[in-house]
Amino acid sequence: MSVATEPERARGLPLVEQVIAAHARGLTRLPSHPGLFGGASARPRRILGGRPVPPSLARWLEVDDGWLDGLAEPPMRLAALVDRVFGPGSGEPFRALPFARLDALCARLPGVGIDSLRFLYLGPVDVHGEYAVLQARVGDPAEVGVWSPGFDAWLAEEAGLIEVDRWEGEGLDARPAWRVPMQRAAARVLDGAMCWSAEQTPPEVWSGQDVD
């Protein structure tokens, strides 16, 4: 089978094109609310605070953007974003180490839970021009971890096309297609750790040496 029929073998624009094709046939879990950003020409200037827009995100915005309301907000530091979502003072743990080392701005994505939120971390990009998608969890202890290697994979997972490995305390599971992308995202933004916890100073680093 080709990459075009195997979502887990694709990244970047090819992966998003598969999401678009499935969405057009009503085969995804994604909502459909186009029009939030006021026209294709305005979108790149109105999201991510003027920072480069990943090709996958730019392509998706041409199709359907109305449910990505968090991207219409100005990006902000992690602690400020947590305060905005969960209320004043909620972000205080994220102003301390190790989280203070995450000094790039953050853009909120859908997927806010009772104690967690997901966001594009507008720091280093990968070879596909993708920012890592991170998840922050409030509580005791506060945590930040890699949720997805990029918007492309995040979108495909939200759509139901793929499954992405998660850090669950015992390591990454056996699905090999996403182990290396997740490891590389961790190396770019979390010094190689899949998750930073307020209880870890410095954060414990997963070396990824078990990755084939």
C-alpha cells in the first residue's frame, strides 16, 4: 500500500490531504464550522502572532477553520495560557522550573479537559515545518508532556485516522510509526524527556535509545 492509503506513514501536507479527503466524505470525527478567520488571505496574519504557520495548518485553514478558536487568540506564555483557561493563579506552577525553560509562546488547540489543555508550542520546528503539540496538566504535580509531533499528526488523530503513542509512565508502546517522531519532538522542546513534572528538577530524560 502507498503512503496515500496508510496515514501512519505520512507526515506534513500528505497527511493533512488524507484528512481533507476523509473529511469531505464525512469519514472523520471533526466538527465543521468554516469561517472563523474571515477569509483565506487573512488567516496567516491573524494566527500564531505572525509566526510562521506550519504548511499543514495553512492547508487545513483553507478547508475548515471554525473549530480552531484558540488559534484566533494571541499566543502567550504557558503560565499565562493556563491562567486564561483555568483561572487566575492556576498557571503559577508553570512559572517555576523546569517549566520556566519553555520560553516560546503557546497557541491553544481544542482538547481542554478538567485539568489539562493542549497547545502548539511555537518553538523549534521539525523538517516538515511542524511545531510540537504539548499538553499541560494542572494539579499536584503540574506536568507538561509531548502530545503529538505536530499539527499534522494532531489533526489526523482528532479525525480518527491515526493513533499516536503516549507517555504513560512505563515508556512508549509498540506502535513504531510514531515512536521516532515523538522522540524527536521531545528532543526539540523537552531536552529529550517525554514529560516534565514539577517533581523533577532537572527533568528526567528519556534517552530514546530503545528506538529502532
